[in-house]
Amino acid sequence: MNCTLTFGDIYSQIIVWLIVLFVSLAAALGLMGARRPIYALATVGLILVLSLPFLLFAFVTTLLNHIEFSAVDALAEAATDQDVAASEGQMSRQSA
């Protein structure tokens, strides 16, 4: 299993979510002048609560798209395991 995800892959998603966050704060400041400032807090809360699942979905799907499964030859893996075991045996003999 190999993950090829880089920060550049999710950078645009973070930028879009920050834009949504700043737009909701601007809307809250606009509503702050109204008679009921509770609407401003409700607007920010509603926008954040509704946008977080989409952000999470975007992150998870991007991550899943960057996970690669590669076939491993069983004989080559067994030979590598034997080489590692042999070198560990030599190291333990040398230290004793």
C-alpha cells in the first residue's frame, strides 16, 4: 500500500473552505447591525455546520484517490525476509 497524497492535493480545498468561512463572517458582520444579533451567530454556526461535512467528504475522497495498492511477489518477499533474518543473526553473533 502506498499513499501519494501531498499538501498540494488538498491546498485548493482548504482555500475554498477558508473563503466560505470568511464569507460567513462577513454575513455575520452584516447582520450584526440588525436588531437581533443572535441571527448573526446563527448564520455563522449554520454555515460552518453545513460546510464541514462537505470539507470532510472532500478530504476523505482525495485521500482514498491517492492510495495505491501494488502487487508484491511472494517469493521475492520471502527471500527479503530471509536476508533480513540472516543479517540479524550475524549482528547478534557479532555483539555476543
